[in-house]
Amino acid sequence: MKKNLPPAPPQPPRWADKLLAWFCAPHLLEELQGDLHEEFYFQAERLGYRRARWLYVREVLGFMRPFVVKRQPNAYTSISYSSTSFLPLSMIKNYFTIAWRNLWRNKGYTTINVAGLSVAFCICVFLFLTAYLQLTFDAFHQDKDRIFQTYFFANNPDRITRTGNMPLPLAPALKSEYEEVEAATRVLTSRRSLITYQGKHFDKDVVFTDPDFLKIFSFPLIQGNRQNALNNNSSILISQSVAQAIFGTEDPIGKLLQITTEGKQKGYLVSGILADAPYNSSIRFDALVRIENSPHYLSNQTNWTANSHQVFVKLIPQVNQATFEKRLKLFTQKYLAEYLQSLQKKGAKPDSRGDIFTVRLQQLSQVHFDTAISNGPPIAIIYALLGMAFFILLIACINFINLSIARSFTRAKEVGVRKYLGALKSQLFVQIWSESALICFMGFAIGGILAHLLLPEFNATFDTRLQLAHLHQPGFLAWLLGIFILITFIAGGYPAWLMARFNAVAVLKGKISLKKPGFLRNSLLVSQFVMSCLLTCCTIIALQQVKHLRTKPLGFEKEQVISIPVGTLADGRQVLQRMRNKLANDPTILAVTGTSVNLGRGKDHVSSRSTMGLTYKGKEISSDMLLIDYDYLKTLQIPLLAGRDFNRSYPADSLDRVIITQSMVEMLGEKQPVGTFIKDDADTTGGKMQVIGVVPDFHLYSAAEEKRPIMMHFSQSEPINYLFVRVSPQSLKKAMNKLQEIWREVAPGSEFTGSFLDENIDAWYQSEEKLAQICSLASVIAIILSCSGLFAVALLLMEQRTKEIGIRKVLGASVTDILFILSRDFVKMVLIALTIAIPLAWFGMHQWLNNYTYRIEISAWVFVGVGSAAIILALLTVSFQSIKAALMNPVKSLKTE
């Protein structure tokens, strides 16, 4: 039975194909015949089979020319499509020469592309280096995979808390009870200590630690014996820079140094010199001494409730972290049972791992990014920086592709003529791609020069230590080479491939449609604006959060207060008294006080914290301890809710009296706290403190942290480290100058490093502000790149629609109508981009804000503002070309083609 087969598609005349094969050079036949067949099918669909056959024959006869008829391949045409993997050097040189001439002839197009790639590459280098510096924190330690920092995990009824401050007995107990622990060390960074040698004084950071410090960490030991350098309580290891500053060319080994910490002086013998800690080290020091020399060591060496330092452990090889953490449950039940029971009484439930309160481990490589136990940034921000670099580079590439595609139609005739004269697709591809490669190379080269020139300014502005030398590492060079090749082949290769596929016959007849790349071009433009709007929304919300932290009420008045670090050369208590005497009759000085802890980050860059844990009537209580002097509340204008301030007429205030904050009252559970005696249930000596006053909660540390209970005490024996001076608002600068003059008299030989308290408070948010500034810079560059790409595409499209505009004007369209027609497509693309970007920005920033205890609510006005600005910018970008095209004389427009 005969089946009904579909009709055979129309075919060109066979005799015409044979004729073509007979006279055409073999190396041109496939290319030429393919183009003619494609043209035949197009005409058959449009004009019909009979007409198409006739046109096909005419085209074949038209090719009977000398350069086609049995022409022998020469050096230019001998390269077949399949042999493009090898090109003669002279040919490559020829391609780049032609490419250079084409680029020089189109300076505007070349400038936009090169400038976009240069700026994008420059900012990408900065962002990559910033991320690299952060991601390589502590990566230089040899056994970093086996090193962990311990922290306490508590699943409280209302929230989970994690803290890296450990009690002094913890590290020795871990090492003695667990064979998995190869080494354990405590690290306590006290406030700056005074190092004295032959009458010379140096303020340095002295870290108190254990001998296992050198077994765990890989800081290079330049001089000394690693095995016994800290075996003696009177031994000290100093850094290379400190050794040079103190001893110069003298050999420091065995020399005696006097160290003064919190008013107590002790002599140490130099037992070794360590290389300076690199910038990307979480642990920084000028000198190391045994922790047994630290203040309050004797009183707290067996106290499991006083948490003051970090603990690092090094596990033996093949020990699994999770398995070891399970074993630590018994450890917690053994030594911290009271706190565990206290949480259970409060209603705390086990988490998914079955823990209410336990000791856990954080791997060293992650310590820098763990905001609960260190001061580093969240790792999400580092990934955000890498994402920004990727987005900016992608936007520049999209510009490149869009411009190349749009420009390809202005070069269609050139391509058609070249194909008609015998150029192969492969040759056209290489020639057009070589232009793209040349633009990429120039963009990368200029971007590299820009990065080199601007790096010092970037480091100064954002307080970083980026070095271009990091780019010389093989890994980075491979990444850069890969990015260059990827951009060259994607951004330059696609337009080249597109143009090389142009049908020569159709091109020469003007049948290449301008609408073909519309979808791709529009998709790329939408992608650009999605990324720009996303970055802008995120940046604005991040800046709002930083502003919220900076302007949030702290519980004290930070304005008109000058903070002065006492330093290590002078006695803080004596300096305070002399200062009070000197300023007693000065009307511009409103109050003077002293304290042990600075507020904010002053010029000495020192931050310390003292906490106390106790059991009160069966409840576990943890509180910050703050030493203050008379007039502390007056100087900071902290109001009293109940009771009184410390007063000179009450001698007992310096013994066992405390002022507590409101949250401390809540923890105690006392309705009438004033007069209450606070006593640790575990203290058998009978020591107790009487509450004399209650003040509202205030932020002793960053406003990003939750307010903690504070106990303020007065002592005549403990050192005063900072002076606070409240001055009248009309004479701030004058008061600062006066204090500087008086300082020479009250603290001779000690440097004056006073600063305004509001500036110190701002320094708390320095890292957030720096990252927000970097985000702002990246957003601005992304927007500029997007708009430049939009401008260039609009410019080319206007050129291509000149005739259409002329016809519309002849038919009666007004300038407003023309402007509307030309601009509406761009506005549509921006609206689509906003529809995609806004939900992504809201979700991402909502997750980021969850990291803050005190955070803003995301306002819809952010998205409305960004959306309006994006539309206005897009209209402004295309309006110049649109108005120019709309105002053009229609007669002139119709003559352009």
C-alpha cells in the first residue's frame, strides 16, 4: 500500500550546482554553495519555487568571474574552515593590523568599550584583593586544619548565645583530660603595657599565653629555641620590629626588660625573637609572656565563672571535630554543671544536637568570620564583594557584547563584500575576534595601570593594606588569564561568530533584519539594570543600617566629651587628681572623671573588657565590670533611677559599693535593689557588694551588640586608664588645645592622644562603614557602566532608525510622538529589571539585617526611590540621542540610506 509521503522540499536546479562545481575553485565551493542554497530557500518561500530557481541560476552565472573560476588558493585563502587551529604569524599580524585600523577609525565605539573594561577591571582588582586578604586570614599556619578556638554555646529559652571568652582553668583541664588534645593555649591580650630598657620606654601590646602557643601556631621564630622559649615565667618573646626598636643592632637574647602592666612591674629575660605577625593574622602581638604573669591570674586560676581570654587547641591528626565535641558534653557537666542547671531551671531546651550548654570548637580558618567570637566581618560580606566584582565585570562584558552586536549591522556590508571576494567564515571570525581581543587587552592593560596608580589612595581611604604583589601568585595569574580568555571569547567571540554567519548575498541586497538580535540585546540590557538596581538597593539599606547604629541612643551623652588615654608612662590616678586641680576653676570644663574602659575606639586603638560571673540565690549571673571614679555619671550625663552616685563624703564607697544597670536589677530579681547585698553563693570568704544606685542600661560597647548588665565599682587601688572631660559646647577646640597644654604638666613624658568621644564611637562602626563605602563605589561604577552601555546602544539604534524616523515625521508624527516611541522600549526594560531586582534585594538584605540585634526595617521608599532614579537615568541617557533624532530634518533622514 502506497503511503502519503510529505512533498519533497524544493531544490535548486542540479545542473546549476554542477555548473558551479565545474568552474568554482574547490576551496570556495562549499562556502559559496551554502550561501546560494540559503538564499534559494528564502526566495522560494517569498516568491515561489519557479521564481527562486530562476534567481538561483542567475546568481550562479553571476559568479563566473576570474577570482572564482578555478582560482588556486594563496596564502590568504588557503586556510580551510577546519584548519583554523593554526594560523601563520604573518596572518595573525595582518589581522591585528586591520583590527587596529578599524578601532582607530571608530574612536567613539573603541573609547566606550576600552573605558568600560578598564574601570571594571580596576575595581575588580580592588574587590578581589580585599576578598583575598580576608579569606586568607590565619591561612599561613602550618597545621591550621587541626587548630580550633573553643567557645561556649548556650541554647537560652529566648535565644542562642555564643561567646569566645573562656575561664582560666579550661585549657589545662582540656589538655589533661583528653588525649585528643595535642596542645592547648590561652591567649589574653591586655591593654598596652610599658616596656622599659636602659631608661627608654615603649608602649607595646603584650600578650599573655602558655608555652603551647609555639606548638600550635607557626609564627616563625627568628632567634631562640622553640621548645623551651616560654618555659620560664620570666621569659619573654618579642617581635622583630620591637627588637629593632629597642635594641637596634644589639643582640637582644638574654637582655632584661622591665614590663609594667596595670601598675605592676616585673623583669623579663628575652628568650627569642618572633617574626612580626602578618596583617591577615587574627592574633597580633608585640611581645609574649606566660599567662601566669597576667593581672588577676592568682585570684581567677580556679574560677570557672570569670571569662577573660581565648583558648586555642590543636587536635591530634585524624580526630574528628564533631566526635570530639560530643565528648565535651561530659566535660561541661563536670565543670560547669551549675550554669547548665541554671539554664534548665529557666526552661532552656536541648537544640538539634542535644545541647543546652556546652563547649564547642570553631576551626581557625573560620574564627575571623565568626562575629560571635571575633571582631571580623561576616563571611557573607566577603562573598558579597566577590559578587560585586563579578557583576561589574559582567556589566562591562554585556556592554561589550551589545555594542559589538549593534555595530555589526553597520559593518554588514563590509562583511558581505569580504565574503563575496572570497573570505571564509573562519577568516572573518578571526579578523573580527581579533578586534575584540585587542579591545580586551587594552582594557585590561589600562585597568591594571589604573589599579597600580590608585591603590595607595584606595588603601588610605578604606584603611586596608592591599598589595598588587598578591596578583603575582600563580593562582591569581591563572584566574586573571582565565577571565581574560573568557571575556575575549564570550564578549568578543559571539559578535564575531554572528557576523561571520551573515549571508553574503543577503547582506549585499540589504536583507539582514535589524530585529534579529533584539531579544538577546534586550535581555542583556535588562540584566545590566537588574545588577545595578540590586547593588544600589543593597547599598542604600546597608548605609541606613550603619546610620541607625551611629545615631542610636547609647544611654549616655557622647557629645562635648574628650577622652584621653593615660598611657603606660604615667599613673592614671595621679594624673586624674592633677587634672582636676588644674581645671577646677575653668568655666569651660564641666566635669572630669576616670575609668578603666574607654568608650568607642580612641587613638590608642585599645579595647578591653572585664566580666564577672556569680551565682546569686541559685541564679547564674554574668555582668560586665566597670571601674569608674567620681563624677562618671555626671560627665556622661547618665541619669540615676534610684539611689545615689559615688560620693566623697562616703568613705565606704571605695570598698564594696556598686552601681548597677536596670538589666542587672532584672537578673537579680530584686524589687528594691538599692541596699541589696550581692554575694556569690560559691564564695566562702563572705565577700559581698552593696548596691547604692541604679541607672538605665547603656552601651558599654558597640550599639550593634545587645545591652548587657553592668556593675560599676569604685576602687582606690585599681588603675585608671582613661580620663573623660566634659567641656562646654561653645569652646570645644579651645578646650582640646588647653587640655593638650596641661597634659605636659600633669603627665610629663607621656604623649597626649585625646580625642572626642563621638569620634571614638563612630570608630566602632568603621568596618561596616568601610564596606558600605566600597559598596557605594561599586554601585556608582555599575550604574555608570550600565548607562554608558545604554547610551552607546541608543546611539547605534538611532542611527539605524534614521530613515524610519524620517518617514514617521513625513506622515505627521510630532517630536513628542517620536520621543515616546524611541524611549518606551528602554523604559520597559528598566521596569522589567526592577521587577526582578527588588525582590532579590529585599530577601538578601533581610537576611543580612538579621545579624544585628538593633536593626532597621526595610522601607518601601528605598525601592520606589531606586526605581524612579533608574527610570529617570535611563530616560536622560537616551533622551539626548532621541531628541537629536526627533528634531532631524525628515528630508535629510530619508537621504541617509
